[in-house]
Amino acid sequence: MSDNEQNRPDNYYVSQTEPAAKPPPALETGAIKWIYENLASSILNVILTLIGIAIIWLSITGLSTWIVRDANWFSITANFRNFMLGRYEAAYEWRATWTLFISVFIMGAAVAVWIKQIARTMLISIIIIILSLQLLPPIINATNDLPSWYAGAGNVELAVNQTTEVPFDEIAFIGQAEDEIQIQFASDDIADEEALANLNGFVDNVANQLRNLAGNRLEDIAQLEQWEALVAEHEEALAEGGVPVLTEAQYLEFTDEIADAEIAPPPIDFYNLNQNPVLVEILDAGTLDVVASATLTTPDDVLSLTLPEDGWYILRKTFAVSDVDATTEDETSSDAAESEGFASNEGIALLDVHGIYPSAKRESNIETAFTRRPDGFIIEGPDVTEPVVDGEALPFIDIIRNQYRGDKILQHYLRMYVSPFFTQIGNYTTLLLLTGIAGYWLAELLWAQAGKQTASRFASYGLMSIPVILWVLINGMYLFSVMMWLIFIAMAIASYVLYKLTQRDGLTPLVTIAGGIVVLLGVGVVVNVSGFDLPRLLTVLPLLTDDAAVPRFMIWLGIIFVPLAIYLGNDDHIPGEEVKFNLPLWAGLSLVLFVGAAFALVTNQVTIDTEWALQPSDARDWGGMLLTVMLTVYGIIIAFPLGLALALGRRSDLPLIKYLCTAYIELVRGSPFITVLFFAQLFIPLLSSELSQVPNSYRAIAAVIAFSAAYLAENVRGGLQSLPPGQEEAAKALGLSSWQTIRLITMPQALRAVIPALVGQFISLYKDTTLVSIVGLIDLVGFVGAMVVQAEFIGTRLEGLLFISILFFIPSYVMSYISRLLEASGSGSTRRM
Amino acid sequence: MFNQKEKNEDNRIGEEAIIEIRDMNKWYGDFHVLKDINVEVKEREVVVIIGPSGSGKSTLIRCINRLEEHQQGDIIVDGIELTNDVRNIGAIRRETGMVFQQFNLFPHITVIENITLAQRHVRRRPKAEAEEIARSLLARVGIPDQAEKYPGQLSGGQQQRVAIARALAMQPKIMLFDEPTSALDPEMIKEVLDVMKELALSGMTMIVVTHEMGFAREVADRVIFMDAGHVVEVGTPDHFFENPQHERTKLFLSQIL
């Protein structure tokens, strides 16, 4: 063998040059490769691709057809505030606005600090959104017309089945200055029955019934023709001795039907549609002066005017024919109704009205508002009512009785829904997005001027303060008065001094706690003695007078939390080193305010007559997105430390703690969320009479916290268990205490490892909050349920659900996107050794 | 290259025992892992423990800093008796550094943070001082330029050297090495052993569990051979490798040499 090789030196090869890199074959790169590999790599794959395309095509066409043609999006635009805030007091609306703007500002900063890589994409999206919000409405408005309002006029009744409709002679409407109104005969639309049946636009009852009459008649005729054709075919077949087309029973049934068939008279001829001249007048509702009038005789006659000012107007439309003798009229109409039609000077006219639109009336105990649906023009005020003529309120063109009928065309969809909705949210959203950019810019500036650490501190403290801001602003805080600020500042200073003292002298935590109590008592006494007219609950007085258990609890909580914060903060202290901003300390202090406020507000005992106070909002009024956000944010924020504690407790060596935590976790995880919700709603009030006053939204938050803490605990425990035991051993071997090991070594790694699970849980929590609608809270889903029983929005459930699904999708997607970025980013921590 | 003789006068093995293990027994459940262990380690002594897998050598040194609990007998480290008293355990752990087979660096923080963490939280050193010590130790173990990297970005040998630096940063009196080179590629073993040799020469008291016979021969003051949970033979490297007494030792050496 080896000899052989030696004899053949050609076989021996040494590479002399390194081959140059060549581009891959064209078919192996780019779109073609992608399409081939992903869509057409095998026969099965081709079939799947075709099925996929078919499914996508069907759903997209079906959905978009429904969205444009059938859906009533007024249910969304008209209820937008309810979707966002529920019944949250209008006077406090600015608080929600501020919270939103502050949050977005901070999030902008967070993007700049941590996820700069998406800044470019976000900026482009923001620009696109702003441009479309600002530019689309004027473009749509310039290129598309609003649909007409079709109104009947006339001097006879319109009979349909058992009911009759009489055209209104006078009807009120709201108009905006500069509105251009054009009224003429709807001539194209009554060219034939087909056109009449397919009329689309806002219609009053008369127009609607005409539309139905035409449609029904066409259907009846079609049905009759079908029967006749079948019968004829059948008879022909019998005559020729062929196979009969129908069974005997069918044949009899159909011949009966044909014999009994009554085809209504053609409505266009029957009602002398648009045969008589109509006098159309527009009156100012206040003065009853005629602003404009015209007699319409031919299809070309038109009444046009531009409204002089905002307000109520009256449309009067009467037949301009010589009075018919009363007796004759009666006779003719009763006869005519059964036979061939009305006398020539009687009948109905169908008017095509441009510039007048139905509006909706909303009454609250403060004011009444009339909103013109298609464009959102609104007249509101405490004294606003429909015009009163001769002591009677005139009917107005109201959206419930003047709904849009017929298939919507794209033009109307854009003009009625898209453009007003964009206008409605346009400026707000634009400002919001610009605020986000401002936050981003500020963080960039901080980064450039003061370094990365300052910028990231700004962003992280900002993010951490969002829940506090949210609570303070949305919930309101009577604690948030000048005096409370003084107490708060005093507490902060006292804590700081204590903190310094403990560092220097190495005081034990016990001394710290004692000192905290003394300082707080001192503050309370000073404030109390100094003679301010303090609201009862703000002082530490309750401590001394045994009054108001809850505020006392809150103070005690403060007494515990402040020293705890100091103690935890002190853990890392190095004697002699300068004291730095101490996060646990400040977090503890915020917690005092936060928890104190929560508990004090639970009783809702006090309102304060100071203009500096943020009055508490009634949590029972929270609804819509606001409620969902409150449930989710506090479900996460408060459940998080609870979950960590439970996870650690379950791993504890102490059996009591271990089994208690295990029992709690298993109990909660073993019950459906809905039972936890009901439990919180029904059981908490039984615990004490004070708790029975807790608003149901707080109880729901408590349920969400209790529920998500258990799941969080399991996720975190999973993360802890996934760590190699060597980590803990190494920490121990270095002499770290078990608390330090948890805080510095295991917990950071465990949390990092379970980010996907945690975010998944937050997302599902966000969506699960919809279950609170079952216990009577009006969250987004609850509001859809409440909306569809309003007369105007009956049958708009699908619209509502589609809208809220978007409201759920966007934040959920953002959360999971950010979690993906977090996983991919930094700290090399996903790497294992 | 290095030799016992090169240790200078100051680093000569002391008279005092810094670790005393007396009649120590340990069970895992019913399984008797360590049987009647009597070991004494003097100051500045380098003791290498060898033995087949499962002979209890790792368990023995993990008992010294209480990563494992013994059930019978006494362990006295630097005059402190190892009991259930948390303060004693803490005190002993502060005096003993440990290096693990799997390095056990903290992957979520950088190399320099790995080394300063315990200094700051246990020894309560100011950050600047801790970092200074960390950097000098990194220089000592030969990787001064890796301070800002994460452990996952280093090679195994570098990680183990960081782990040694991390243990040394606490300025322990005793270093325990639990098979420090077993998880390393052959190329990297040498760089770790060099650091350990340097450490031994500087007079550190060391207990090393290892399969590196070359290291044992060259650096150890004493070699302990364990089998099936008890100490079979103790001796100087020369005596041990050249002239083993016990049959089990002879068998073991014949298999690995």
C-alpha cells in the first residue's frame, strides 16, 4: 500500500493557492431561492401554498367587503371616549391625557437608551402615521362626497304591511355655518324599481319604506316568475310524455301560489313619485324666518343655500298643489290604496338632500349634545334642545330613524368613517407621537451631554415612576395636597438623615426602625400642633386618637417601609464612601405614598376642599381601555414582588413557609381566573365592613394580582431551577449571604432566563382582564356588550369586537417585540459557560 | 521547573495546622461517603488529593467550606470549628477560596464585576479599591485585558483563571481546587496549572483535587490518595509516586501513568 503510494507521486497533492471566494449560483440566492424553498419546494408545499393563498384571499376579501360595505363604524367613532375611558369623570379627563403623554415621553426616552436599533423604523412609522392622520382627511374630504339624505315629502300615507308612514312636513336639523345644502328630486334613484330598491344613503322612514316596497316587489316578481317557469316546464314535460320536473304536491303548491300571488302595485307609479311640485323651505329655528325656499317641479329644480351660522334649522317640505277638497281626498285615498293609485295631485316625493345629515342626541345630567354622525359636528350645552314650535318639540333628523341603508360604497365609507375618525384622533395622536420623539431626543441629549449612565437612569426611573404617576393621576389622591407634600418631604429628609446616621455608626436595623417611628411621630405632632387646618386623615393624629383604622394602617405601613428601605439600601453600604442616590430607599418612599393612598382611598371617606388636591376619582367609573390598563399595570407591578416572594418561599427550607406558598400557588393555579374574580368580588366584602365599600374595580385588581402572582411565582421558580447549582455554590463559597446570593446572583439570572415566559404571562394577563366584564365591570369587552343594546348601535357587536381586538393586539405585539429585543440584547447573559 | 526547593524561606511550611479534620464521617442518606477521615494541613502546605472517581475527594474538600455538611467528627479551619453556626460558616468561607471544575463564573456580569462582587458585598471594600485589586489579580493570572468581557466570551482556560482571581480577591488563607483542569481542553490545562504553580510558590495553603499527576509531583508537599471514601495512603510526592505501599495505590498508579 505505502509502496504503491510512493510509486505514484502524482497522487500526492499539496494545495498551493487558496481558492478565491465566488458568488453562489443565481438560483441559490435572493427572492427566487426564498420562494422556491419556502413555497414550492415539494408538491405538498405547492398545495399548501395554494391553499394558504386561497384562505388569505377569501378572508381578506370577505373582511374588507364587510368593513367597507356593511359595518356601521359610527359605533366606534361615536363611542370612542367610552372605549378609552368608560364613564371616567369628564372633569378629570385631563389626568388621563397627562398620564398618557408622560408615559409616552418616558417610553421615547427608553427607546433611545435601550432599543435604539428600532428608532429608525419607529421614526419612519411615526412620520407615516402623522402624515396620514393630517393629510388623509382633507384629501378624502376633497375627493369624496358624503352620502345623501333621502327624505319623503307628500300628502298621503305610505302603507307597508300593517304600518303606515306619513312624511314629515317639518323636521329640525342642526347645521354648521358654511354648510352647503342642495335639495332636489331624487330622480336618478327612482328611474326604475331596481334603482329605488338599491338606494343607498341615509333615508328617513318614508324613503326606507319606498325602498323596501320596491325591493319586495322585485323579489315577489322574481319568485312568481320562477314558479311559473317551473310549472310551465313541468306541464310541457307532461305533455310530451317526458320526465316530470315537479312532484304532484309541488305542482299543486306552486299552482296555488301562482293563483294566490299578489304583486303589489309599482310604488313609483302608485305614489305618483315626484310627480307633484314640492315647496321646500329652510327656516331658522329660532326666529322661524325662511332662510331659503324653492318650489321643485322638475328634476332640474334645486334649492341651494349656504347656511349662515351654526345652529338649529327647520326643513319644511310640502306639496305645492292647490288644496284638494277634503271629502274627495278621503274617498280617493281609501279607494286608491286598494286599486290603481292616487289622484294626480296626491302622492309622495322623494327628495335627495345634500348637506343635511342625521344626528344623535346624548343627554347627561349636565348637558345635552347633538352630534351629526357623518362628520361629527356637534352642538352641545346645558340648554340645548330640539326646536320647539307651538309648544311642541319638533322631531329632528335623528340617526336611529334615519340610518344608512343599502350597501355602502367605498366613497361613503372613507368620507363618513375614515376621515372623521382620523380628524377625531389626529391632533391628539400627532401630539402624542411628537411627545414620544421629544422624550427620545431628551434622552439622546442626556446621553451626549451627561453620559450613558445618566440617560439610562433617567429612563429607568421614569419607567418605574409610570405606575405611580398612573395611580396618582388616574385614581386621584387627596393625599396629593400641599400638606401631604410637606409631610412627604419631611419624611424623605428624615429618612435620609437616618440613612446617613446608620451608615456612620453602623446602627442596627432595629434602631433604624425605632428612629423612623420617632421621626414620623415627630412630624405628625409638629404638623398637628402648628395649627394648620389639617384634614383629619393626613395627620399622624389617628395614631394617637384611635380614629380611622385604615389611615392608621397606612401610617404604620409607612413606618415599616421607610426603615426597610433604609435597611435594604444600607446593605451595600461601604463605610467611608460617599452616599449615592439610593434606589431601594426611594422606591420604599414611593411605596409608602402609593400604598397609603390606595388604602386610604379604599374607604373613600374624605374629600378635601383644597384646590391643590387631586380629588379621588370614583373607581366605579373606570372603564374601557383605562380599566384594562389599570388592571394590567397593577396586576403586573404588584404581583411581581409577590410572585418573587412566593417563588422563593416555595424553595425555602422552612416547611411552614414552603407549604404555605406551595398551597397558595397550587390553589390559585388550580382555579379558573373567573372563580378568583368572583371570589374577590363576593368574598372580600364579607371580611370586614370597611372592605365592603371597596369599589369593584379595586376588587378586580386584587383578584388579578392574586392570580398572576401565583403564575409569576411558577415562572420565576422555573428560572431559578434552570440555573446550574454551581452558581449558588460559587456564591456561597465566596461568602455571600443567602439574601445576597438571591439578589445578586440567582434572581437576576433566573429573571433573565424567563423573560419570554414572563412577557407571555403579561400578555395573557392583559387579555385575561377582559373577563372582568363578567363580574359587571365595563372594560373593553364589557363596553361592547353595553354598546350593542343602545338603539343606535344594535347589531354592531362585530364592529366593536374588531376594534377592541386592534386595541389588544397593538400593545400585546409591542410587548412581545420588546421581549424579543431584550432577549437578544446585552449582558451576554443568554450565553452559558 | 518549579520545585519545592524554590520556595523561599518565608514560604516554608508552617508548624501550625490550619485545617484539621478529625474522625470525620459523612453519609448521603444510607451511603457512607467519607469514612473516618483524619487529615491535617499545615500553613503554606500544598496538598494534592488524588483517587479514582467516586472516591470522595471532591466531597472531602467541599466539606471544608461547608458546601457539604458532615455528620460526624470535627473540622477546624484556622482555629474556627465548623458547626451549624452561620457565623462560623461565614467566617470560614471568608478565609477559604474555592475553584470549581465548571468554573461557576457568574455569566450575567462582566469579568471585573465577577471579581469585585464579593469584595464589595462581603469584604465591604469601596468600588475603586475592589477594582484595583481585581485588575492586579487579572494581571497576575495573565489576562489583564479581558476585564470588561462577559465570562461567556472567554475560553475555558481564561474562565478558570478568572475564577482563581475571583477567589484570590477575597484574600483567603486557603485555596481549595476541585478538579480545576478537568473541564479544560489539553491546550488550556497548562495555563491554569501555571497559575496554580505560581500560587503555590507564593506560599498559599492549597488543597487540590486533580488528576494532573505531573502537577502533583512537581508542586505538592504531600499527596493523599483516597479510595472508596477513606484515605488509603499519604506521602510526599517522591515517596508516593516512586514507592507506593498500598496495593490499591499501586493499581491506580499503574492505570494512569
